[in-house]
Amino acid sequence: MVTLRAKMSYVIKLRKEGRTKSIVDGADMLTILMEEPIFGGDEQEIMDGCLEFFVGGAISIASTTANFIMRTAQLPDVKQKVREEFKRVVVVPIESQGKSFSMKESFTFDTI
């Protein structure tokens, strides 16, 4: 099994050799970290920087979602508005295709 660190090391090697390019216009995170003098081109530092941004992003998304759910539960008027919008944006389009909506079937790991 290939580890995440091994995959990242391989991508960094390819980028340093000029065998890959960013798929976005402008610099991507890897390019920025590789060119940043503070990292000094150190592969370990670059990998750690990538992981920090990845984990930080995942944590902030989870935190934002948890805060949204908590605040929504505390405010009945907001909860009602969220339910109405969810029904309008998610349930109605599914039912308009002649399908029945099931929370359990609609929100599996694969569909989210």
C-alpha cells in the first residue's frame, strides 16, 4: 500500500523535475509552498505545509457545519426557514422526477 507521504513525495519530485504543471490558472498550493523561501525547498516542510492546509480546511468546514446545526437547533424561526429551503431545493426536484424522497437513501456517504 502506498502511503499519502509517498504519493506527495512523488508529486513534489515530478513538479521539481518539471514533469507536471499546475492544473489551475496561476499558482496552486503546492507551487506556492515549493517557491516559498521559508520552506527552502525542503520536501518534508512542503509536505507538512500541504497537510496543515488540508487538515485546517477540513476542521474549519466541520466546525462551521457543527456551529450551523447547533445555532439552527436553537432558533426555531431559522430552523423552519432551513426546512422550507431544503424541501424546495432538494425534496421537490427529486419528487418532480417521480421519485420518492428518503433522507436515509438520499444522504449516504457516496452521495454526500
